Amino acid sequence: YAEFDNFRRRTIKEREEARKMEGRDVIVSLLPVLDDFDRALKSMETATDVAPVKEGVELIQNKLRNALTQKGLKPIDSIGNPFDPELHEAITNIPAPTDELKGKVIDEMEKGYYLNDKVARFAKVIVGS
């Protein structure tokens, strides 16, 4: 009985450690992006031209997207597609500019994402009526 009790305590402790560390690989992969943002903020203090700053922020955004894509994140394509309540959250309906856009997504307020082929966040959309 004592061996079983020790086994049970050890497995509980291992599970707690695993829960604490389960997001570690994602966080570690995002640390270079955080470093890039710190450098960008520091360079903005002395920047006189907006174009290089904008280009730097775009590079950081691409780096973040690539890191998240490697972890299984994919955007949901919404605009022009039929409204699907399993992928989209309708914010409002507006009159469709053409008949072919009725019941389809006209605009996207917030992009939706899949995480490993499951919906991680629904796209917030405007639907044509």
C-alpha cells in the first residue's frame, strides 16, 4: 500500500509540473519577437523617418506569424465565403451590394484562426443580407 501511495503522489507531482510547463515551447519561440519589439521601440525614440520604422514593424509581424504558423496556427479565410456559424460570429448584417453576396461574408472585423485544424477563435464578420 505504501508503494502505491508513493506512486500516486509522484504522478500527481509530475502532472502539476507538466501543466506548468505545457506552454513553454510556444513562449520560448515568441521570445525573439518580443526582443525585436523592444529594439523597435528603442529605435522609434530617435527615428525621424517613418518608412524604416514601418518596414521594421512589418518584419516583426511576419516573424510572429511564422512562429505561430510553425505551432499550428492558420488563418480562416472569410471574406467572400458563405457565412458558416461553425467558423464565423456575425456582428451585424448589412444590405448586400450585389445579389451574389447575400448570405456571404462582406467584411471581417476580427480574423479567425485554426489551431491544429480546430477553430481557436471565430472570425467576427459582417454578413450581407
